Amino acid sequence: MILFRSFSLVVALFLLAPGSSPIFSAQFVMAQDSNPAPAASAPETPASPDATSVQPVQPSAAPTVQAAPQVAAPPRDEQIVAAERRIEEERSRLSALRAQVEKNPEEDGLLADVKVKVDALVRDALAISVDLRPRIDDIQARLTELGEPPAEGQPPESPSVTEERARLNAARAEVNALTGQTEDLSIEAKALADRISNIRRALFTSRLFEHTEINGSVVEEAFQSFSADATRVQRSITSWLTFVFKFKALPLAIAVLLSMALASLILFLEYRLFGRINRRDTSIEDPSYLSRFSVAFFSTILPSLALSFFLSSTYFLLDTFNVLRSDISPIVASIFGLIGLVFFITAISRAVLAPAAPNWRLVRLSNKGARDLSIAIFLMALVNGVDYVLSVISETYSSPVVLTVMKSFTSSLVVGFLLLVVSFLRPVLALSGDPSARGRPWPRAVSITLRLIGAILILAASIGYVGLARFLATQIVLTGAVVATMYIGVLTGKAISAPNQFGETRVGQFIGRRFRLSAVGLDQSGIAAGLFIYVFALITGVPLILMSWGFQPRDLQLWLFNLFTEINVGTIRISIFGILGGVLLFACGLVMTRWFQKWLDGNVMARSHVDGGVRNSVKTGVGYLGTAIAGIIGISAAGIDLSSLALVAGALSLGIGFGLQNIVSNFVSGLILLVERPFKVGDFVITGVNEGIVKRISVRATEIETFRRQSIIVPNSELINAPLGNWTHRNRVQRSEVPVSVAYDSDPQEVIDLLLEIVTERDDVLRNPEPHVEFQRFGASSLDFELRFHLADFGEGLRVRNEVRIEILRRFRARDIVMPFAHQEVMLHIQDRDRDALLRRGSRTADIPSDGQEELFPAPDDDKLLP
């Protein structure tokens, strides 16, 4: 229909052109007059070019119509006409949605769908206004080029210019009017959305706190209605089964066979892929903390997901083969939901309580206590599931309200009674630690809480607040199970991501063997696995909790869409999809820049024999330019307005001018260091009086650790502007020197051959470059040589040089090669009488005086400085 109207409009505009038939022109004018909607939305301005086209055509004005080609206005802007048509369509959609809300104020699911459509209408209305912005910019730019009309007393301008200015002013007025209409439409749609939210909130509150009188007559009426409805449901199911076996036997058989085949495939895949991680090994007496939590989590999630997929597929097959009838399909779906609910809650209770495997139990309970709690949880899940199935049956067959009330009343009483029974159990593990011994009662806080909740359920149902009691009973069972699963998942992710824990699991060992990961890589994989479990537990648990609290799936879809497309922080709008798109474009820009650098350097400049320094400068400049362009494109794609960065740039420039030169210099120098990488973390560098290992490179300073474990923080500008030595810039190869000196009577060639023999026998000495011995000089008392060799690893230099020196000393001693050393002679100046006394002492072998006094005569000590 829209295409037909557009085509008719184009034909009419073509026939209105000068030289066309006046009859068609008159028909087009009448058609414009017969459509009041555009006329109502057109701006009221005397300069509008459409002012003549919307005037009613009188039958007696036929001669005037013949002169229409001379006074007819030019055709209207197609973009404006399309915008008017879109606004009318959106207004019609809004009216239809408003009518649905007025007609069905009690249908929460329908209201949720309408809310999603209204929100989409708001976005479409804003999109119309955004699409008109380029047109208004073009009009304003053209009016600026034309300038203001001539003032009074000035020469008149060309009629074509006047006509164009009038047309542009009219178009601008129309665009402004359409923009105002889109804003009004979006405001109306937002108001309708708020109204729907208020209606749904009031509806939920009214149903939750609706009061019903519970007395004998109500109970009697409920029993009578139950008997009648049971007969009707039985008759309906019997007729459906008869119809299926008579006319749908083959489709039913095909659906059942496909469902069984699908169930077998799911079980096989689950056993083959996850059989080792979701089953307890009874042979392990004391499983680890990680193993217990991981088995509990995966033994709950994986079978539940497999069963859910099987039940959904089975229902889809039955519905596809037209086996289900309109009054039977809701019942079948509710029964499948009952099976899934009971299975999930039973699985989580068995995973946590482990009645038959106390060594795998996650809570400190006795065997009897774990078994009793499992039975109670199963009964509460079964009661809630049956209540849900009966509610679907009542809704399908339009059962009386009293029957629904009594059904919810009964289920609430049963759940409350079970909670009271659980509060009086003695499930806590005995002090002896023996799980088979008689347990202890609950802690006082737990028992009081359970009794209080059970009493509230029974009391609320007894005084007539059946809806509130049923809601609380459902949340205790369903929300409790989901929260328990999420908690186990979080603890499992935390345990797996702990240091050196992922490698101990079976999955981690398999991944390590499959991808040949090192210990560090396996530990990092554990971090990723833990994060994955966190996210999985949240994205599966939170929607289930929200839906159990009354939210519709369409609400969750809308929230998820808004989360990824539009997040409002004040006046700033952030889009996760836009950010991801910007990051992706930036990454693609970097890849293309690197490829262009490589191609330019390896093909163009290499073949042109350009100097190496010029090649490096051009390559670096291209890298900077490509990175800047990729950054601009990525920022624009992310939805960030580059013009908003002008204020930040101005403030930054002002700050630089007032005293941030050093900070900016260090910052830019850090960027250069990070991009050019003259050294990297782990390199051994020498700068000025400092030398050591580079530990960290930031945008402001670089941390260097000396061999004395002293950390030196060096500003980046000093590393850029001063000479810097890097022992490990290109590689870790290092030349080592060992100086050697021998006596003058040694054979120099023998010494050289012996030194080369020592280093060539070592495997850690490189053969290329080959070792070399240099005869350096004739020393004062020795012949000086220097042994030079290269090592593959700079860090091994100290050890290798020490071992080489030891081997040189051993070989020289074996060959009787003397290594001279400095000698010192001590001259003693003594008096004659002291010398005679020393000689006499040396000639005597005994007769030392008994008093021990020396025979040396005291004399003044000339070496003393003090008087």
C-alpha cells in the first residue's frame, strides 16, 4: 500500500510540472484537498509553496485552473513527504497499541508485548527526527549562501533568488513542524509506556494481595466444581487420545521415535563429553574442595539443560506434526514444565545434600538429615509443580475462580506444613563427625526462621490471602533452588580460578595435554574457566529468578536490548554494541596499518634501495598515522562525538602551557618507548650511572632494578634524550672477555692454542662468531692476552667466565705455564747492637732468661708520629 501511494505521488508530481495537462493538475489539487491529514500537519506559513495546492477547487474556476502551470509551486521535498507519511503511520500504530491496552487491561503477557512495541515506536519516532537533521542542515547552509533579503532602498534581487529563499523558508518551517510532531509522538508513546508499567504493577499488586473469604460454603463449592471439571477434563483428554490413535497414529509414532532418538543422542553426548565431570567417584574417600563443588554444579546444570532441551524438542515435534489440540497443548506444556521443575530441584538437592555419598556432601549434615531434607524438598517441588499444572488446566477450561483459590490454598498449606516439619528435624552433623550417628537440631536462628515462614504461609492462606501465600511458597521452592545453584556455581568458579587448581581437574588435564599448555598457560586457562562459570551462572540464574517474580520474557528481552544498545549516564548515551564495533574497527585499522607498513618497507622502499634510517622513519610515521586514523574511526563508530573532545583538548593545552611540560614530555616519551620498544621488560640496560633489569614500563617512568635489588624510577624523557645501553635489545647474545697474563719465557702460540682449546670444548660457547684470542701487549712483567668468546644467553656470562678461569688455571699448572705476580721485598733498618743481639739469639738454642726480658735495647721509635 505504501509503495502504491509513493508511486501515485511521483506520477502526480510529474504531471504538475510546467507543460503538463491542466486536467491532471486540477485532479492532483483536488486529491491534495481530499486528504486532511497532511494539511493538518503542514506548517501554517504564508510563504509555503504548498499553500496554493491545498486550496479547494471550485467547479466554476475551470478557466483559472487552466492557468495553474504558470502559478503552480514546485514539487514538495520527497524527504519531507516521506517523513509525513512515517509520522502518520507511527501515529496509527500508537492508536492501535493504546486501543489494545484499553481492551485488555488484565492480560499481563499482552501488556508486556505492547510495552515492547511502544518502546520500539519511541525509537522509530526519534529516528524520524534524526533523519530530518541533514535536511535542515542543508537548508540552513543554502539560506546562509543566499544571505538576507535586500533591505528597503536597496536594489531588488533576482526573482529566482527570492523564490528559492521562500521555498527554503517554507521547507525549513515544514521540517521544524515535523520535528515537533515527532517529539510530541515520542512523548505520547513514553506516556503510554509508563501507563502500561503502572497498570502491570497495579495488576501484580492486586493479584498478590487479593482477599478471598475461606469458609465451608467455599470449600463445598470448590469440591463440586472440581468434580465437574475433572469429568470435563477426562472427557476432553479421552476424546483427544481417541482422535490421535485413529487419525494421527503415524505422526504420533514419528514424533515419539524422533523424541526418543533425540533423548538417546543427548544422553550419549552428555556421557561422552561430560561423564567424568558430573559423576561422583565413590572410590575417592576424601575428594577435594574443588572436586566436590564442580561435580555438584555440573551434575545439576548439565542434566537439567539436557532434559529441558529434550522436553522442548518433544513439544515442538508434537506441535509440528499437529498431534496436539488447542485445548491439550497447554496441558502438555505444563506437564513438561512439572517434569523439568521437579527434576531440577531434585538434582540440586541431591548435589548439595548427597544422601548416599557423605564424603561428597557440601554441608555438614548427617545421613538421616540429608535424606529427610531431600524428601521434603522433593515434596515441596512436586506440590508447586502440580499446583502449576492445575492452574493451567483451570485457565484452559475456564474453571470457576473458587476452584483456583482452593487449589492454591491447599498447596500453600502443604508447603507451610512441610516447612514446619523440617524445622523440627535434627539434621546437623554430630560432634563426633560420624555422618551415620544421630544428628543435632538446627541452629536456633534457622529453626525459628523456618517456623516463622511456615506459619506465615499457613496464616496468609487461612485468612484469605491465597495469592500471597502461593507466591511465597513458589518463591521458597523455585528461587531457593536457583539461588543455591548460582551460589554453587560462583564457588566452583572461584575454586577453579584459584592459583594452580585448574590443572588438577580432569578438564584441565585434558586441555593441557590437548593443547600442550605450560603451567602458566594452564593457570591462565583456569582464570578464563572461572570467569566463564561466573557468567554462565548469572545469565542462567538471574532471568529465572526474575521470571519467577512475575516478569515476562519480553521484559527481559527489552532490558537486554537496552543494555547492549543504549545506556544513559546523565546526558551521555553508551552503547555496548557501538563500543564493540568501535573496538573491532580499531583492531582492523591496526592490522591494516601493520600490513601496509610491512608492504611499504619490504617492497617499495627495499626495492628502491632507500637508506635504512629513512626506511625506519617512514615506517614509524606510517604506523603513527595509521594508529591515529584507526583511533578516530573507532571512537566515531563507538558513538562518541569528537567535537566534545575540543574542551578537553583546550584545557589540556592550557595546562601544558602553565607547567605540565615535564609531565607531558614524560608521557609522550613513554608512548614512544612503548611503540618503538628500544628496550622491553626483562632487558639489561645501562643509563648514566644506573644499570639493571627493566621491571616495568609505564607512560610516565620506567622502573629499573639493580643487582642489589634496588628499584630506580627513571623518567621516560631521560631515557629518550640520553644515551642508553641495552645488552639484550635484539637478542641475548653477549661477548665475554677473560684477560690472561703469562711469564715472558712462555710460548705465546702455545698459550693461544690452549685458551682456544678450553673454550671450544664447551657446549655453551657459540661457534659463530668463533672464539678468538688477542695478544694485547708486552707488560711490565708479563705477556698479556685476552680470550674472547660469545654466549647465547646473557645471564650465563658470570657462571661461564668463572668456570673458564678455573679451567685455565688448571691447564696452565699442568703445562707448567707460569702466571707471574708482583713481588715485594721488605728492608729492615736496625742498629748494630740490636743486630748483634739477634745474632746471639740465633746462635743459642737455649738459656732463655727466666724473667723473659728481651735483650734488645729500647730505642726511640722513629715511625711514631706523636712525640
